Amino acid sequence: MRILGLDPGEKRIGVAISDALGITAQPLTSIQRSSLKADIEAIRQICETYQVEHIVLGLPLNLNGSRGEKAAQSAKLAQELKEHLSLEVTLWDERLSTKAVQGVLLEADTSRRKRKRVVDKLAAAYILQGYLDRIGGSGTNRSV
């Protein structure tokens, strides 16, 4: 079973995919955002290509754990994905995921241009790997 990880941003949605056993997450691509309909269609195509059965969507909570406007937008996207793709969608706390990935890229002395190209899909992999670690790599225990 494959699980898709999504890191929704204002301009792009980072995309990552799990291995078939649900143990590791790999960065896949970034979707340039244009409209909700186009975003969902792009995600649908990826889900069909990789036979995705479950989506983990980053939920950008505030540092104090409260939900702000961006978290509300992620929750809305999660609901739209559930309705249009008929897949289970789990919202996953993504606080500081992009900052963590940017820190790793800076330590690796990655150029600003390259960081901009890869940060979204790496953040999606970071989010998905956190989820996979929580469920223990079985892909079946989703009680989070």
C-alpha cells in the first residue's frame, strides 16, 4: 500500500510517496498551484499512477497548537480530496517542517536556486516520514 504525503503551500504543493511497505518516504514532485480543481486533478493523476490508498496532508498549526487561516485552508483541501478522490485523508501536524528541511539544505551548502526547487517535495517527505514512523511502518495502524 502506498501513502501520498502532501505539503500544501500558497504557490506549490510538495508531494512525496511511501514505498510499498509504508516504511520510507521519498520526495516525488511539486505541483504548481493554479486552481483547486487543477490541484485536485494533478493529485488524482499521481494517486492513480502510484496506486495510492491514503493521503497524509500537512496541517500547519501555529506554534501554540492552535489552528490559523493556513490550517483552515489545509482542512478544506483535505475535505475536497476526500470527496473527489474517495481516499482516506489524514491531517498531520507539520509545524516547522519547511524550516527543518531548509536547515538541512543550508548545512549541505545547497544553492538558493536549488533549495527553492526542492524544498516543497522534501518538506512533504519530512511530513510523510513522520507519519510513517508514528504508525510503525506497517501502513495499517492509523490511530493518530
